Amino acid sequence: MQTLSRKEKTVKTLLQMGQNGHYPLFDSRWFYECYDFSTPETVSVPLNQKEKMKARKILQRLLVHQSFERQKTILLTLSLEERHLFMRAFCGMVEGKILDDKPQLH
């Protein structure tokens, strides 16, 4: 059995929470700033490679810190564009995890 590092456990926990609709790192208002829910096609715009790399770097910055409060503080220091990019990437990860766990949803 493989032992997960602290960072891997944190990501796994955040993804599991996201699968249940709980996003401790995000203020609920941020979703309305980030997504235009009136046009569904804007909600699922895929990220390009450059955006994925930027989101990965932001995730690495967050994982330096152990508490959700400190991680949320890092998100607050980001520009609005960077925060939206990270939220889109993270929500995409949650969606991927849901689809992996429930292939009948494909």
C-alpha cells in the first residue's frame, strides 16, 4: 500500500470535499464572480496548457501551508484573474474525480 505525502492527502481531502459541494478555500461569492451561470458554455471552457501550468504553480504555493485558512489567504493575495483561473482548474479536477468515481455519468 502506497503512503501519501501530506500534500497529496491535502489535495485528496479538498477534492473529496469538492465532490460533496464543499469548497473551504473559496468564498461562495467568488463562484458568481468567476462563472456566468446564465450561459452554460462559459462554465466549461477548457484550460489551455499555459493556464494549466499556472494553476499548478498556484496549487503548489497553497500546499506549502497546512491550514485551509492560510491557503485561503494565499488565494486572497492573487489577482482576480489568477484566482478565477485556479478556481476553474480546481473545479475541473473535482469534475474529473466525480466522473472517474461514477462512470455512468459520462
